[in-house]
Amino acid sequence: MNEQTNNLISEDGRLTDETVHLLSQNSDMIECKCPEKLLHILAVVRDFKSYTVNCIDLYPNDAKVHLWLKSSADNLDKLLSATLLQLARMEGFIDENNHIKSRD
């Protein structure tokens, strides 16, 4: 992974919050709502992950289950992040140097 991509993706393979924000600003550049819907799903997955972390503390008897759910949410986040990044490239939101294009 090159340095520019590292600015879009965190070390753990997830889109950074800044990247999500910038992609959200550009998601209406195409008529199709797929980018917008994927960004919404990503937000739901991230919210669920936070929820499971709270469950680990609130329900210690079920910690193993909630740790598994958190891990599953992490995997979904990484998959959605990779999908969104590739879609953004395919739709021209990200240029060949891995920079998010401005809306000029």
C-alpha cells in the first residue's frame, strides 16, 4: 500500500473518518445511490461495533459472544472499506494517485 492510500485507509484496513466524510460529500456525483447506501451501511456497522464494546462491559457473562460480534463487525468494516475504496476509484472519486478529487 502506498503512502497516499495510507491517508485513505487506517493501519487496520478501515477507511479513515476523514475519508468517509470526503466520500460522503462526493457520493452524489453519480445518479446511482450505491455509494451513499454503502456509506450508510458502513456507519451502521461502526455503530454496532461500538454497541458491542459496551455490551462487553455491561454483560460480562456474555463477553465471549460480544467479542466475537465485535470481531465480525471489524471484518465487515474492512470489507466495506475496501469495497467503497474500489467503487470510488471506479466511479472517478479517487484519482490514479489515490487522492479524492475535488468537486470543481
